[in-house]
Amino acid sequence: MRGKAADLIRNLAARSPHRHFKLLALLAGQLAAARQAGSGAAELFGLLSELAAEPTARRFLVARGFHAQLCSALRVEVATIRAREHVVVTDVSQV
């Protein structure tokens, strides 16, 4: 189902530049929810990557502050991974 939704988004985005940017903004707005999406996050990032392939799309994202949002999300994810690693190292050292 997600694959069909992604195909629909691709087809809609290809119809006009205005629609392309609207959909790109919509997907970029889902960044915060991507952490809870699990495997769906990979599809979101793949679709975002495809829609942002053109330089004008990347400039659009920069102008909307997407890179700052992405960096913030990455910082949170790195902190989460480090915390999990610390728990695993502590568990292993107790064995």
C-alpha cells in the first residue's frame, strides 16, 4: 500500500512544478513523524530524495529551513543510538 501511495505522489509531482513543490513541502513536514514510522521512514526519505533531486527542489528545501530540521532530527537520532549503545555496553560488562 505504501508503495502505491509513493507511486501516486511521484505521478502527481511530475504533473506540474507547483504540485511538485507542494508535495515536497508536505513530505518535508513529515520529518518529525519519521522517527516513529520504523521501516516507513526509509520510504519517506527515499521519496524525499527523489523529489529533491533537482537543484531547484534542493534550494526550495533550504529556503524553507529543511536542512536545519534534518540536522536537528539527526542529532536526536544520534543521541538515541548512543544511549542504546551505552545500555548495551553496561549490560555486557555485567555479564
